[in-house]
Amino acid sequence: MDKSRMLPAAVLVLILALGCGKSSSGIPDNSDLWPFTDNGKLGYVDSSGKIIVNAAFDAALGFSDGLAAVKVSDRWGYIDTKGQLVINPQFDEAAPFAEELAAVKVKDRWGYIDKKGGYTINPQFDHADVFSDGLAGVLVGDRFGYVDKKGQLAINPQFDGGWKFTEGLAAVKVGERWGYVDKEGKIVVNPQFDYATSFSEGLAVVASGNRGGYVDKEGKFVITPQFDNADEFHEGMAAVRVGDKWGYVDKKGKFVVNPQFDGAGRFADGRGEVRVGSRSGYVDATGKFIINPQYEQASMFNNGLAYVQEESGKSGYIDKAGKFVWQDKSGSVKKTMADLRTIATAWEARATDTNSYQIDGIGDGIVSLDQVAGALSPTYIKSLPRLDSWSSPFVFQIRGGGRSYLLGSAGPNRRTPGLATPDPDDIVFADGNFTQFPKGIAAN
């Protein structure tokens, strides 16, 4: 890791913009469970969207080596795939398990624990990375080195920065230049690059001047520096930027998908996340859209699922066909409730001026949204929200000869809301208050 860019090990895996493909440490989630949120708490769902571990944690990382780091109040511990705490919350920060060990922080020092929670390396480092290829990067003062699983310094702290070992080599920083060392600490590629990353599929991204290219394990350029930005190879392809457009190259540097996107992510599960304007979608290895650009946010796929968020507020996990298998109910519900309150605020303002809730002479009954928009826009509201987070139209009813009103949404089940006798999924706002909304959601 580059000391100037080190990430906290216990990064909150909010499935929102981070997605759940990998933890911040780069350890793949090797279980079939994904974090989800419910009313500010996190739990885990399976690939079908079924809740396996109830949302009870303040933060949560992905599973690796059969365990996941979770936060309870201000302390981190670890659960198994059944949601049982196997290591009680006691750490200030915690990283995913890798190669049977996990880095944890107590006060201002990092050490390593085994899967029973016992220290294998006592807290002593200023920072600690995950184990990879049998070694882990550690920071001692302002020097970066590597330890083995017994806590012995395999490579003395001597570098200005470094990344984890992959494919037998690690990128290290000496002064202002980056090179590569082997597991004995021998420099095999002299520090010469302005920046360097870990090896992936036999190649590593390096920067020379303000251009990125790819080198092999001897430090020879396989793809000459020519890109304005470049990412690691995954599934035989790498995302690169030329000017302000992104495309994909193969390992010979040939464009397999020409630069045409406003953003591009790594390929996973045969799909690459790309951005067109302000919307993200997914393409195949030829650049053909499998899932059209429609999301405000989207993560890379991991084990068949990706986390996305639509403009409407609808968010959750989709499968490789773009079908939602789990939806973030709390976020969608809150977006819908906010829209209902916006309509109601405008309606109340109009009633103050007209001294009635009547519209077009209607004092009782369902009123069309066109009628509501005509009465409110543009004096009381610029643009009337018409659809809830599940793309169903809102329902508006006037009662009591124009003395009261009801606003309703069908909620997640998308059945027509029962304004008089609502079902548990309905969201109903009546005369200034929410009278019905799904359990576990704060009305605010």
C-alpha cells in the first residue's frame, strides 16, 4: 500500500456505491452471501434474495474464509454464515480474513488473529494489510515491510510504500519511484515507475509520466504507456481511458471494445460495468449491452449478483439478466414517503389559499393525478411526483366533502393500495401524517 493512500481496513460495506464485489482490501467475497441494509442496520441475503442473517449490525464486510467482520455499536467482531458471533466485538477496526488470519486494530496498533479470535501476532504495527502469498504488508513508523504468519519480519521495513504480494511479486515504493520485489525482498524490477500496482493475470499497471501501460514480471513493457488511465486485467480484459472515453484492451494492448464510454469497471461474471452519461449498465466482452444503461449507481458483478440503484430510489441486487433478486426496502420506502410528503405539503399550501381540499368540485372520491397536477403546478409545486419507487402511480382521494384527504402508494407488492383498509405494504398519508407504512421504517 502507498502510505499516502492507505485505506482503513474496516471500510463500511454499504452496498450502495461500494457494491459488494470485493472488500477494500481486495479479498473476494467467497461465500454466497451479500450484505443488505434495512433501516440503518446490515445483514446478509443469499443469491435468491432470501434473508439469511437478519439486519442487526451497524456495519458489515463481505464474507471470506467463512467469516465476516461486523460492527456492533463501536466494536468489531466476526460472524459465521449462520449469523452467529464466533469472535465477540472487541476491536476498534477489523479486516477480512485471508489465508486464515485477519488484521485487527486495538487502540492505535494492528495485529493478527486466527479464526478463534486468538492473537497469532500481537498488536504492534502502525498499520497492517491482509495476508497474500503467505506475507502481509505492515507499517512500522513510516517504513513499509512484510511479515510472515509467525509475525517474523520477512522483509524489513524499508520502503516508502507498497502493495500486497500477488503472483509472487509486490510493488514497492523507494523514494519517488516504484518497482517490484520478490518474497525474499530482492528487487527484481528496479524502481523506475511513477506508480505501480499489483500483478493480475500476469501483468501490472504502471505509470510513466502521465501515461499508463502494462509490464510483465521482468519489468518489460508488454503494452507501452499510452493511456490516460488504466485498470487491472480481469477475465482477460482491462478497462483503459483515452482522452475522456473508456474502452477495453486485451493482453496485447489491442482494443476489443473501442473507447466510447464515460466510465468503465472491471469485468466479472462475463460483464463489465460501464457508464454512458449519468447512467450505468453492463456490456459483454464485445461491448454489446446486456443490461442497458439505466442505473444511477452500479457495482461490478460478484458471484452472479451486482448492486444497483435507479433514479427512482429503487435499489438492491440484480442477477446477470438484470432482474432484481433483492430490493432495498427501506431506501425505496423512504423515497416514496418523501414524495408523498412533498405532494401533501403542496396540497396543504393550496388548501390554505382555497380554504378547502376540494378539486374541480369533487368533495369525495378518487382524483386523477392529472387533476392534482393541474391544481398544484406550477404555483405550489414545480413538478408533481406521480410514481412511487416501484413504478406504480400514486392514489389520491378526497373525503368528507373536501375536509380531508388521503395519499397512497401500493408499496413493494405493487397491489392497489387499500386506502380505507391498507395492507402491511401500503404507504398512506392522511391529513398531515403517515397512517400506514411498512414495519421497521421510521415515519420521520
